[in-house]
Amino acid sequence: MTVLQERPAVLARRRSWLPRSAPLTVVAVGCVVLFALAGLLAPIVATHNPFAVSPQILQSPSGAHLLGTDELGKDIFSQLVHGARASLTIGLAAGLGSLLIGLVVGGIAGYAGGAVDSALMRVAEVFQILPAMIVALVIVAVIGRGTGLTALAVIVALWPQAARIVRGQYLQLRGAEFVDAARLARTPAWRIIAVEIFPVAFPPAGVQAALDVGRGMLLESSLSFLGLGDPNSASWGAVLRRAQPYLSEAWWFSVPAGLCVVLMVLSFNIIGDALGSSGTAGRRSL
């Protein structure tokens, strides 16, 4: 295979990461779209102000309150709709943020190799030694609470995995013929990293980003459940925390919020697995 043929062939192979329309994947994508629309249209979809207190405490689901009310008489359906916006915002920020950091750090480490690679990977390992939840807890405790601060904490906790995946791709591809040809043409290193290798190395990192969205949403819900989320925004984790004392007498308080968390995390995991499976199948077919 010639140098000119090699890179297009590799790119074609990587394009096979696009998911096939398996029924389970379609359902997962549908769930994500549904929750995203609910979050975007929260002021329209929500039937009540999610923070409005009323004397109708712990009311079961009815026409007035589709999913009942909580211990303060606040409408649970409205809280979940607004919570979808908060959870998706932080989840998407986590996926994109960890992807960007992973692409930069992993790309530089994999292409440069040697001492640069060792130094950057040691930094990544510092964050990987501890569970992501512990890292996020420490960061939130240091920098404070808020939607932006929570997103930052989740990004810092999740980026090392994406960096290691990208590094592996760059280590594999930096000796490819099309990369050697670019070096012989005196192409700057930054251009080789960003233009020549990046399109080939991106798909596996994109799969990890999809998984990180779900992990980010789970981390955000966990932080809110522990009382460390943004106190000024509705959150599924906060609903679950307040529902704990009423599990036996008001199932509608905790079950819908728990289902929201489970459905969204599972949906992004299914989408990520589908992307990864499609890429593996595509490579084997060549």
C-alpha cells in the first residue's frame, strides 16, 4: 500500500465506528433525545415552579401533580424536568471537557514519547489512583459548589482515561508511513498531531467521551445526593437525598428520580458500547 493510500484506508477503517441501528441503541438514543428536549423546554414542559412550596406535602400522583409532591409540597415532575437540564449540562460538559483534555495531553504524550510521555502519564496516574468519586469530592470541597464548579470537578476526575486512549492511538500511528511522509515534508509537529494523526485517533476517544457523559451525570447525581451539588438548581440526586426518610410511605418521591438517573446512565453506556462495537467490527472486516 502506498503512502497516499495508507491514510485514507486508515480513515475509512475508523469511520466504521459509527453505530449500526441496533434496536437497543435506537431506544437509548431516543431516551437521550427525550430527556434533552425535556431539559431544553423545561420552562414550558414543567407544570409548576420546581422551587414553589405548597401545603400539599407528600401528595401522591394526580392530575394536579403528575408525579406527586415532596415533603415541602414542591412538584416532583417539575423538579425532574429541570433536573434533566442540570444533569445533562454537567454530563455533556464532562464528556467534552475530558475529551478535549485527553486529546491534548494524550496526543502530545503519544507523539513526543520519551520523557514528555512519562511525565504526562505520571500526572494522569495521580488522578487514576483514586476513584473518580473521591477526586470529585475533594475538588468540590476545595473550590466550592455550583453548576460550573461541579462540572469542573467532574472533568478533572474523568479526563485521564481519555488521555490514555488517545496516547495509545498516537503511539501506534506516529510511525505510520503517512506520518513519516509528513515529517520528510518538514510539516510542523503541531500540524502532524492536530491534522495528520488526529482524524485517525479521534474515534476511540469519541467512544470514551460518550461513556464519560453517563459517568459525569452519575457523579453529579452522587455529589447532589451527598449535599454537595449546586443548591440553586434542581437535581435528581438532591431529590433522592430528600426522599430517603420517606421511602416506605411515598414511593413516588424517590422512584422517578432514580429511574431518570438509571435510564440516562444506561443510555449513554449503550451508545458508547455501540460505537465501540461498530469500530471493532469495522476493523475486523478489513
